[in-house]
Amino acid sequence: MPPDAAQVRASKGVAPHRLLKVGGVTPFTATDFPGLLAAVVFVQGCPWRCGYCHNTHLQSRTPGGTTPWPEVMRFLERRVGLVDGVVFSGGEPTSDPALPDAIADARALGFKIGLHSAGTHPRRFERVLPLLDWVGFDVKAPFGNYERVTRIRDSGAQARRSLTALLASGIDYECRTTAHPNLLPDAELLRLAHRLSEVGVEKYVVQVFRKQGSHDEALNSVGTAGYPSEDTLAALRNAFPIFDVRRG
């Protein structure tokens, strides 16, 4: 059996690193890393409490996580040659200070690295940017109205700083917004889009809210038929060089 990452580090005299707290793994996906087949590692922990969150079970961090990182690494070793990349998702991956070491371990196997993030921890986000090949960045709302979605004070300032760092990095990305008519009426969605276009976002996706997995009854009780309107979608297409809308 080949040595795991911890054994390799020990053989090189490198101090063991903190282990990523993993909440689950998806062996194969063709949709989470554009243009690549990938495995997804779901990281525990998120400081925000968005009502439409589909992964509420990952918001809290547990001792050691549910899947030990050495076990994840052994799994990834078996995926070499079968998938092209590894995506770190969550939860919010930057919640875990062990993320840079985990990324380095996965990259050492030859994988390209993707990250799904909302920019909750700007300093950690900035630190891992040079280690990444692609970022899926969640934009919740106009930055001054973030608390309406995240239920956390000053969350918009954190997201704005992280987005600024992402756009300056030159790393490939996609900005995307989960849209619900109660949280982002058409006019608000357009205001957000225009702001993103002004700061240089070129790739933008609107993900229309879906009930599956959501535990927020207030959001679930509101239908999304006809939302966003065709006029709003036309305006969004005109605002970005690359735009898409995803439903279901």
C-alpha cells in the first residue's frame, strides 16, 4: 500500500499539518468544475446561515470531521487517471485553517484544484488563491444588503474584499447568485448585476432557488415561476460577456 500524505511528510522531516475536517466526498461530477471531471470534497463549517442553504448539516464543525483526511487522500489516490480535478466545497472551505495543506496534498497527486466559496474569510481566501485553478464564487446580494440573506452582520464587507482579490488574481472563475424573489426581487437582482459588471465580473450565473434540500419554510412557500422575468434575463445577458441561468 502506498504511503499516505502524512507518512510522506514524516519521511521528509516535515511537521504534520492540521487535518481538514471533511463532511463528505462525491466521487465523480461533471458539473462542479467547468470543463473537467472532478471529485468533490465537502468541508465542514460555515459562519453564515443562508435560509436557502442545502447543506445545513455542514455548517457546524465536528471533532475530526466525518471522514478522516488520510482516508480521503487514499480515495483520491485511487481517482488518479479517472478524474481531472478536485473541488473543495462546503459548508465554506475557507472556514478550515487546514485548507491550504489539503489543497497541496491533492495537487501533489496531479489534480487541478477548484474551490467553491462565498468569501467568508478574506485573509484565508487570499492565501489559497495562488493554489487554485478555478473558483466558483457565491455572491449573495448587493454587498450592503448581505445580512438579509446570510443573517450575519458585516458579511457583505467580507465578500466584497474576497471578490476584489479574486478578480485581481487572474484565476479563472464563475460568479453565481442563488436568486429567490423574496430575497432578490427583479430590481434588486439587476442592481446587483450592474454592480458586479462595474467591478469587472465577466462570468455570471443566476441559480434560481429550488426547494429540494432547503429547510426554510418561508422561502419554500413562494413559487419561482416566471422569476426572473424575461426582461430581467435579457438585461442580465447584456450586462456580462458570459451569462447563464440555471433552474432545478
